[in-house]
Amino acid sequence: MGVGLIGAGVIGNIVAIDEVGEGGTRLRSIPAWTFGATTLGLATLEIGIATVLMGIVIRLWMRVEGTKAAFPILRKQVEQQIRTGPISSAYGPAVASASVPGLLPIHRMARILWMPMLVMGARAVMVGFVLALI
């Protein structure tokens, strides 16, 4: 569908009407709807790519879940080797802890704002398409 919309915009530009301007010069008129059709086509392609990528992420997540099922057995074997407290690493001194660090402000914001940003992007594409048609 996206490629078809982009193709329609390209064809619209190719068959644009030639106009004669002042002094007999020929002007090429580009229809405004071609910009909207191309923009909507690109957005449709991006949605298709995002859908494929989500499928990949879901498959990877299924593998993670499979690993989680095997993890308790492996954890029992390694628990005796885990050390907490001050340690030295390749990047300098550090502190190892058994607790999980909290979310940073950017992570909390991302959890809240991903859907409004997605809706605003889709709305902007549709408004651009309608304005191009008008």
C-alpha cells in the first residue's frame, strides 16, 4: 500500500501539467496532493517495517522466556560464586550489589509517553495528507 501511494505521487509529478508563464516560458506545475500521497506512503512503509520488527522482538522475547525457565537450575549452581561489595573491574573500582537499580527519569518518562508520541506522529501524518489534498 505504501509503495502504491508513493508510486501514485511519482506518477502525479511525472504527468504534471505544463503551463505557459509570462514571456512564453513554460512552467511545470507540481500538484500539491503528490506531497501528501508520498508522505502517507512513507508512513505506511514505516508502519510495515515496525510491524516486522515487532515480530522479531516477540520471537526474541519468546527465547528469553525459555531461558527464564532454565535459569533457576543454573542459578543454584552459580549462587555460591556471587560476591557483593567493593570489586575491581576493567573500568576501575565498583560496588557489586544483589539489588536491582531503580529506573532513571528518562526510563520512567519513556514508559509513560510512548503511546502519546505514537498517536501524535500518526496524527501529524494524516493532517499533512489532508492538508495536501486541500
